[in-house]
Amino acid sequence: MGKLQQLVNSIQVLQEQSKALEPNSGQRHYFTQAVNEYADEFLTHIHDKAAYIDGDGKELYQLPIQEMGRDIHNVLAILNQAVDTPGLNPASGGYLGYIPGGGIYHAALGDYLADVSNRISALYYLNPGAVRMENLLIRWMADLIGYPGTAGGNLASGGSISNLIAIVTARDAHRLKCKNFNKTVVYLSEQVHHCVDKSLRIAGLGEVIKRYVPLDNDYRMIPHQLARMIAADKAAGLQPWLLIASAGTTNTGAIDPLVALNQIAKLHQLWFHVDAAYGGFFILTPQGKQLLQGIETADSVVLDPHKGLFLPNGLGVVLIKDKQHLLRAHSFDASYLEDAQDDSDQLSPAELSPELSKHFRGLRLWLPLQLLGVAPFRAALNEKLLLAQYFYQQLLTIPGMELACEPQLSVVTFRYVPLQGDPNNANQNLLASIRRNGRVFLSSTNLNGRIYLRLACLSFRTHLDLIDYTLSMIKHYIGEYYEFAA
Ligand SMILES: *Cc1c(COP(=O)(O)O)cnc(C)c1O
């Protein structure tokens, strides 16, 4: 056999062995059917499932990665036991802790299609339609918050990365220089999401001076205190640079006074950033629109469709009022992408974010919006606001219940103060009992040394029955510990 023939034979053997990577129609049907049955089973029972179950996922060790593949039914059985059972079930309507996400089915179908076709949504010239779709969605969200035509943005993997992109953009827009970092000042609130602090460090800005603006009784920044701090910093020769406000804090859902804060930011030429990862999409409701007034004045805004639009995890959005700043901070030159130049008005995600190859995230948002329209999203968001009000009103009728503040959005922060004993212990016990029961999942927080429980209502599967159930459980456990009945 000649050398070339040997080569051809080897290639043919390998081609045969790797054939499994391309299942034929019958095999595809077999896999899809198994996966569909699994998903159906999961969704059919989702309304009765616990929001939290103890476990450690160690069943996964039963399936070490090996040379040969396994039957899908065995694999899905382990997936169910190890991954889709223990821990938090974020798909459950009983998930009322932290900030719940969603997982609407239509988005999963969008992901499926994006994965099958694997279109490259990073560069316009490679896939004009995919990039145009993402730009169209960014424009839709820019319109929602009242941004002008100059705005641009990026679909990122979540709110944390979106905040990072905004901070890097603000850094470059103000041409901050390393040697001045320790004279540069950021103004924020103690209630800001921890990812902001992380982003500052990742952006190389760990040395900047952080000023925590005092808060009012509803955990919102006090504008005249901000003005006072900026004046003092300027007098001391420092460089005020960035103001970070929240439109819906994680702890209490507080919305900082955006209009007043913006006026101060503009007066002193600060970049004004609003983290609306949790609260932003409430702008679809009349009440939210009222509460979020002034968001359009920000230089940058972060929204999380995987929270406020009930999508599965993996989609956050950063919007920049003047997209040139976003472009300047993220554009690139690459010899192997020289043919990527085009004169389209469509900017490409690769020029506007740290990513190149990325998941085609647009489809998981575009498909649900096309199939459902905006109306059901608006209704669900409105329902969440009312459920939080209902829960709050009901809590007020329970003796010993103390509310951190009136809910502005859909987070209710409360604690039980027993007649005797340490309130922090009481609330830790209450939370532990609720977790042990598992049907609903609440989280806790610490406000000025006091432990509070939080109910965050943002799952599209949370309805009145579960809120009533939560109330009855709270009353039950309080009664158990403190021989108290409401
Ligand atoms: C959830 C949240 C974040 C972080 O977003 P991820 O999508 O979890 O990365 C940032 N800020 C606020 C206000 C949030 O609620």
C-alpha cells in the first residue's frame, strides 16, 4: 500500500469512528423524544415541586467521563437526581429569595434553535440577520427606558458583566489615567449590588476612592448629601468621576431618586450609571414607569431580562446613551479579521463587548417576544407588584411583624420581633423552618445589624396561592416558636 493510500484508509477509519457526532434523523428523534419527555415531566409537576431540597449532587460520580457513550435514559436519570433535584429550584414559583429569575419555555426553544444553527452573532458581516436581531432588541429596550437614537448596547450573559462593561466604558469615556486612580472618586450606596465593587476591581480601579452616600429611611441615596460630598472632594483636589445609582436594590427594591441625582451628576460632569438589573423592566407597568422616572437621564443603564422578562439565566443588557463611548472602550484591530470591515450602520457585538465568539443570545429574547407579544410580560410584572403589596398588607396585620420599609417594587423586607428573646435568632429560626419545609424559599439580609427576611416576587410562576401559603407558614412557625397565633 502506498503512503497516500494508507493516509486515506486512516482518514476513513476515523471518519467512521466520529460518525456518532452527527446523529441521523432517527437518532435525533430518539434523543429529542427522551429530552422532551424529561422536560415535560419537569414542567407538568413544577407547580407542586419544592423550591428547595437538601442534597449534594454526588450521584454524578456514578457517571465518570469515559471513552464510550451511554444511553440517554441513564444519563437523564442521573441529571434528575444530581442536578434537577437538590438545592434551589429556581424554576419553581416558590422561589422567593434573592432575585428570582424565570425560565419561560419559549426562550428555551430559542436557545435550542440558536444552538442547532450556531449562527455567529458577533460580527455583522458574518451574520447580518443575527446581529441585526440583537441590535433591534437593544433598540427596543433603549426605547423602553427613553434613550435617544444615539444609544447602543450589548447583550451580555448577565447583570454582573453588564455592569462591568458600563464601568469600563465610563472609565475610558473620562480618559482616566492609572496615575490618578487614587484621586478619582466613585459615589454609590451601601445597598448597591456587590458586583459593582467586583467590577471596579476587575476594571483595574480597585484604588479609586469610594464614597457611600447616606441613605434615607427607605434605603435611598439622599441627593443633598451627595452634593455635599462632591463639593468637599473637589475642594480637596480630588476628581469626582462616577455616580452609581440603583433602580431596585436587591435588599429592599429601593429606587434611588434618579432625577435629583442626575441633576447633581450633570452639574459636576460625573458619569451617571443606573443599575436596574432587577427593577428596570417594571417600566413596562404604569406604576413602574412612574417610579423609574429619570432613568433616561443616565449615561448607562443595566437591565436583566433573565430577571424582569422571566428568561432563563444567561441574559443581561448594558445600554449606553452615546454608543460611541461603548465602541471606543471595546473596539479592536485584528489582522485575521481584516475582511470584517463593513460600512453598515449595524455595529457588531464584538466591537462593543469583551467577547468575540458568543452564544447567540438574541434569539432567546426575540422568539418569546414574537410568540407572546409584550402584553403577558406587562401583566406578569404588574401582578408581581400587586402580590408584593398584598403580602406587605397581610404582614402588617401580624403582631410583632416589623417591615423594613414599604415595598417600592416587588421585594418585601421584614422581620419578626418576639416579645422576648433575640429578634435575630427568631428570624434565623423562622428562615430555617421555612427552608426545611422547602415549598417556598425566602432569603435573609442584614440591615444595620438586624436580620431581616426577604420575599422577592419575580417568578412568572408565583401567584396569589403561593403568597397565601407563605403567609400561613410564617404564622404557623411563629406560633410554634413563640406560642403566638395571629
Ligand atoms: C441580580 C443583580 C445584579 C447581578 O446580575 P447577574 O445577572 O446576577 O449577574 C446586579 N445588580 C442588581 C441590582 C441585581 O439585582
